[in-house]
Amino acid sequence: MIMPDKVEVGLKYYQELAKGIDEGRAEIVSLDEVMDTPAGKFQQVLKTEETTTLEPGEKEYKFYAPGIGLIQDDTLKLAKYELPNTS
């Protein structure tokens, strides 16, 4: 999955597009979530709602923290992370 450069609530994009195999779509539903994970508390978290035509009615939510990336996928939460040394 590649997050679009421009992020705003309501933006929809394909994550996978393989007809009949995987047809995942995501929509940005929030830009200001606050999430607690074992790795810490994150603010200004981006929340996506994912759907697929292969499983109508099913929804999955993922959460992305600025500068970190994916911090929660369904019930799985980020436990630890390390930022690159920039000095």
C-alpha cells in the first residue's frame, strides 16, 4: 500500500487492484485521532476505513502516526519502534 501524497478526509484510493483476487480500497476518515499503543501515545493519527468488493459489508480500520507509519491494524498494535539516527 502506498499512501497518497495529499491526505484529506474523504480521499479514497485503491490499495490492491487484482480483479477477482484482491480489490482493496481505503478511505481516509480522520486526521486527528489519538491512539494509545504499547509503543506509546500518538496524536494527529490518520485513520483509514478499508473495504473490498470481494467481501461486501466488511470494514477494517487502520491507524497511521505521523513520522512513524502504521501503528494499529485491526487488533494488532505497534509494540516498539526506533527512529533513524539523523545526527
